[in-house]
Amino acid sequence: MRKLTWAAATAVLSVGMLTGCSSADGKSGDSAKASAGAAKETGKKDAGKAVGKKDAARIGTAGTACELPVSFEVAKGWKPKASSAEDARMLAKLYDRTSAKASCAIDAKPAGLLGTMRVWTADRTDKSPRQVLDAFMAEEKRVIEQEFSETKAGDLPAAEVTYKEKSPILDEPAPKRALAVTTPKGTMILILTAFDGGEYKDMLPAWELAKKTLLPVS
């Protein structure tokens, strides 16, 4: 596995793990590994405790960090930020995505984890969750495995997919997960992107918290 500093790896994840990003930041492999390890351990000491309901903040409703067709709880330490119009345009171009627009990014780094949950939304209300998810996944470029399931997000019918995609910077595929729901105010796709398999496992409790607390916005 290629060794990256915490800062370099975060930069890669901030734009969806761009093809061609590298770890050329002037540090040797050993010092880069030590730097990343120290930073992660500092933040991850309490990461396993950061999914309790009392620690969570709800986003999605008016006046919160991200206004969405749904609301859900974000685990302690995760930092949500609404996507600007410029960010949405950049990501649409980056992914060649037309089925949905980027609306919110929830950064796991403050919780000591290397990854994000990103919310994509669309105005259409006439598609089933599976149709929404199929359209979204058709725009993913490097998928090598995928498994769909019908599920619930809160009380809403939902479609979920676990998949792997070729990583532009690692020798192993990166695990990912996406969830789609349809509401009277539009559709939402929540996607989990982690730096590697270990980060993915550590991020799953926060994913499950968002999933089980999801509500349509009235």
C-alpha cells in the first residue's frame, strides 16, 4: 500500500479520491507513516464512542448545517458542511454526474477517521429508491463489485448498495456504500467513502446511526 501523510490522504478524499493524486509531500515513507499514525490515533481514541444518540446532532432541517429533503443524526465529531454551488459544479464535472447534485459533505476527520459521507439530492419524486440508486451507480466509473438490497432508512423504504471500486492510490479496492430514498420533497443518496477497508469498518457505526434516524423533512 502506498504510504500517505494524514494531510495528503485527506486532500485525496476531499475530491472523491481523484485519479493521479500522490503522496509527494517531501517526507520519507517511514516518517509519513509515523505522522499519519500519530494523527489518527489521537483522533480515534474516542471514535468508537461517538455514535451514541446523546452525542449526535441532527442535520437536514432549516437552520442546520445542511438543508435536505431528509434529516438524520450525525455522530459526534463528524463535521457537516453544505456544498456550495461551485463545489456542486466541480463534483458534477468530476464524476460526470447528472442524476443528482452534491448537497452536503460530512467529514469524518474531526472524529479521527479518514473518509466522508456525502449527500446527493435530486428534485424528482417519481422514482423508486432502487431506480434512483441504479441511476446513481450507473455514473460510478471504477466499480468492480456491487451488491444491492432493499432496506429501511428510519421508516422510509430505501435501496442500499455495498460496492468496491478501483482505487487510484492504493493497491487494493476501496469499499463504499450508498443508500437512496424518495420523499415528497425529492430524492436523496447518501454515500460513504473511506480511505481503506480499516477506515470503512470504523465508519460504519456512524453510517448506521444516520440510516436508522433518517426522517423526511416536512
